[in-house]
Amino acid sequence: MVINSGDTAFIIICTAMVMLMTPAVGLFYGGMVRRKNIISMLGLAFVAFAVVSIQWVVFGYSLAFGPDIGGFIGGLDHVMLAGVGLDGDGIPDLLFMMFQLVFAALALAIITSAVAERVKLSSFIVFGLLWTTLVYDPLAHWAWGGGWASQLGALDFAGGTVVHISAGFGALALCMVIGARKGFGKYGMEPYNVPITLLGAGLLWFGWFGFNAGSELAADGIAANAFVVTNTAAAAGALAWMVASWIRGKPATLGIVSGAIAGLVAITPAAGFVDVKGSLVIGALAGLVCYAALLWRQKKGIDESLDAWAVHGVGGVFGALATGIFATAAIGGVDGLLYGNANQFLIQVLDVVVAVGYAFVVTYILAKVVDKVMGLRVDEKEEYVGLDISQHGETVEA
């Protein structure tokens, strides 16, 4: 097979852009926790990247993209990257593996939202290895590795179910096991540094161009379309969330960037299948739907600390369903409900239901096991002094 040098260069750049999204999540989350935990949140992002980097090359890639076994998981043919070389279809197989690695690392970084300010580092490492292996890898195989969802015709261009539903609903399950932070709901837990969060959001927006456009795996018209609709949905989500929050009070910048992330999440599964008109609607509605999910979470007193569930989980569900509505054959070769193909929408519904159920249930079980064996959270004194000191022996200078 012929390697295309232009496509290869494009995907190398996109891979580097998506890699940047993992520390960007650390910045995004780090600015929203209290001063005594910002190093911890940044550290969890880097640990997530390191853990997945090793897991993926040893056996994770093989589980996700090895020969299909029963539509559920890949075989072990590619353990230690056996058979993953410099040849490939357009781009080297080795580069495709690396592109997929940075997606898996990002998913684990997103789920750290659920354990902010209270997780043992050692327990997170064990949980992260188990979660990537038993939750992320199967979902990646279902959608992209020849599993049942791809066989059925489910559409997920860049990871609405694989990355965002898995991490978002995994975060909801994980927070239910680890429990709320001490004092949650009794006294204020104001963000330490909003500008750091805004910087993280900007880097995420930037990296998302590689995330979505790169998922075409070629520098072509579909990649260009994904680039444009990604930006459009993000902007629409930011403005929709801003207006909704403005009606209720003041338009906080945290809400504006959260709306942008919601729009980015929702357009992710659709980026290679919808036009700019569809992306406008998807982004704007995602901003409103995810804002409503956040308000519901707050009302229920659930300490899913940094809202991975409300933004990534709910946004991923909405985006996957919206793909089945707004997909147009003029872009990706498949029509959705809006263009007369109700069957595609029903396939998306089934895909979402199974992905949500699997991610939530398996994550809950894994968290329970780790909690029983090791204990997921630090003790009360360690939580009080902060994880920067208790887990890392470091502090932020005043």
C-alpha cells in the first residue's frame, strides 16, 4: 500500500495537537479546584497520559484494533505492536496507532473530574489501567475496530461514544463510589484560578481541530469540513450557554468556555457527516442541554466535581443522537432522520444506550473493586491539607 506523505504529515501534526489536549484538560480542571489541589489535577493529567501510553503499546491497541472477536473486543495479535509497522493505507500503521493512543489518554484525563481533590494517586493509577482496558478499549473496538456498532452502521466520526460517553458516564459512576468532597454543599469551593481554566479551554479548542479533522486520516475535503463545523459548533455552544446563564444572572467566563467545550463534544461524532447548518444547531443545542444538565447535577447535590458528566457525557449522548438526525449524504455519504433515513437515528439510539449502560456499569464495578482493595480516596487529614502536599509534596507559591 502507498504511503501518502501529505496525509502522513497532516496526521503527525494532528496527533501532536490532540496530545496537547491532555495537559490542557489538566489546566482546565486545575483552575477550577482549590489552590491546594491544582498541582494534583495537573499531575493526574500527566499520569493519565503516561499510563495509557504504556498500556496502549503493550496490549491496549491490540484490544481495540486487533482482529474482531465476537463483535466485542480485538484479539492479541498486535501485543507490543506486533505487525504494526511503517506501511499502511495512506499513513503508516504505526502513526495510526499513535493517533489513537492520544485519544485514549484524553479519555482517562477527562474522567479525573470525578475524583478531584480526594483521590489517592496510587489508586488512580490502578483504576486508570483497568478502566482503559475494560471500558475504553472495548468501546473503541465497537466503533472503529470492526466491532458490533460499526457492523451495524453506527456513526461516530471522532469519538462521541468512544471518548466522551465513556469518560462522562464513567465519571458519574466513579463519583458515586468515591463520594463527595468533605464540606461539599456546606461551604464554598471557589475556583482557584479562572484564567488558568480559560487557557486550558483555549488549548482544548485548538487541539480539537486535530481531534476532529484528523479523524478523517487524510488531508482532504472531509477533513476541511470537520475543521469548519468543529469551530462553528464550539462558537454556537459558547454563545448559547452564555445567553442562558446571562438570563439567570451574569455570563460567567467559566460558563462561556464550558459551552464551547459542550459544542465541541457534541460535534465530535458528527464532524464528518454534517454540514455547517447542522453544526450550528448541534452546537447551540448542546450548549443549552449541557447547561441544563449542570444545573440538574447541582440541584441534586452530586459532587461530580468538574462536570465531565454534564459536558462530556450528556454532550456525547446529544451529539451521537444529533448525528443520526443531521447527517447528510452530501458530506459523509449517509443521510440521517432529517433527510429521510429514520433507521440511522434508531441505530444511533441503540449505540448510545449500550455505550452509556456499559460505561456506567463497568466503571462502577471497577471503582468498587479498587475502593475495596486499595481505598480510592485519601484520608480526611490528607484531604484537608490538600493533595498537592499529601500526594506530591509540592505547593503553589503565593
